[in-house]
Amino acid sequence: MLKTLSFILGHPLNKGHPLSTLARYASWQVRSRLQDEIVADWIEGTKIAARNGMTGATGNIYCGLHEFADMAFVLHALGPDDLFVDVGANIGSYSILASGVVGAQSIAIEPDPGTAKSLARNIEVNALADKVEIVQSAVGAEEGEIAFTTGKDTMNRIATGADKHRQVVPLSKLDSILEGKDPVVIKMDVEGFEREALRGAQETLKNPSLVAIQLETVDNESRAWIEGAGFQKFSYDPLTRTLHKAASIDMFNQLYVRGAQELAERLQTAPKRRVSRSMI
């Protein structure tokens, strides 16, 4: 609990508002124990259908944007005519931002059947069926099936020999899912399986429509593929809407951009969005 409270009180969108932040936290703790599902108002008319234990969803309820820089980048980088690809969509928070707030098309890819039901529920409560395509599959270097963990919420991942609780899910190449499509931004949250996911996305990386990739861990081989396709590593400051060249040794929450000057102009001119008490 102390770790959670430290995170939400120190979040950029909560700083200076400790009492209302704590009240929101306490309200959720009580309500989520009395109701199986809560449909909470979120950003500019969107909603999140969440249950107790959904860490990513509750982070958005506590903070507005749980992953502040990454989520704000999606809000600022995309336009209504763009295609967003949400790899490891979980319950669909990023797809709601892209399609429910910005108005872009999204492809939300989630392998876990139970989580995919929660994703579909969030697409339903936001009336986004015409904007969000759900693909229930893991992504990797080949087509087929693969073992996937269960019971880990946002930390579910491709299973290893040490994982006792597992299930078999479909496995697809991102190149196959996106054949004939022109993605603009890809968010990839695959809990350490990035190399295999990118191995199956070589044609996607070459697609000139793609201007940004958000992902977590990047090893040397993956970095070579990404940089070989013309991307450079940046960080994003949502408050100033500026891109900054980032050190290659950073390990987590990495942003790779192609065509930084053109993207910087788009970031500066994107509409402001009301998130909690702030306009960003």
C-alpha cells in the first residue's frame, strides 16, 4: 500500500492535490469491494470498466494517466486518420485513448482470453466497436501456438519452464496481422518477448507510415533492427510536448522515433486534452 500511495501522490497529475488524491484512492478501495465492476469516467467522455486487482486500470483512475509520458505521447502523436497498434493491450487503456479520445483506428492485440474479455468490455462501454479491432493472439517470430501465463494481471507473459499456471494461446507475426495496413504508432508491452515480436515485424518496421514505437526492454539485436529501419531513441516530456534524444543504455519504457522533426511539429500542434484537473 505504501508503494502505491507513494506512486500516486508523486504522479505529475496529482502533485499539489494530496487530499483529493487520497480521497479518490479511498473511494476506489471501498467501492471496488462492494461492486464486482465499476465503470469509471475517464478522459473527455471515455470510461474504464474495472474491477479490484486491475492494476493498470486502477492506476488510471487514481492518476488520470497511469503511464504519464507514454500515454500522453499517444494522445499527442496520433490524429483521427491514423492507425494505432496496441500490442499487449491488456484491458485496452491505450486503445481507449487512441480511439475514444483522439478518434484514431486501433488494433488491440491481447493473448489472454480472460483479459481479452475485459478488453472487449471496455470497447463496448466506450462504443468503439467501429474503431477498435481486437486480435486475441500473442505476437512472435512465427505462426502457431505458444504457452502463456495466467493469473498475473498486467504481468502475464510468454510462459517459461518455471511457470506452473499456463494456457495455450494463438501466436501470430505482427507482419501478418498488419499486412496491407499502415500503422503510425505501435505500443508494445510483451513482458520481455520484444525480440521475438520484432523478429516477426521486420516488414512493419520498414513501413514508411510508422513514425514511433513504444516498448519496454530492447536488447542489442532488437536495437539493431529498429535503428536499421531509421528510428532513433528519444524521451518525451508531455508538459512541454518536446522530444529529447535519450541515452541508449536506458533499459525500460523506450521510445523510438523516425522523422523526429515532422513528429515534433505534430506533437506541438495536437489539441490539448483535459486529464483530471490538468490540460495537457
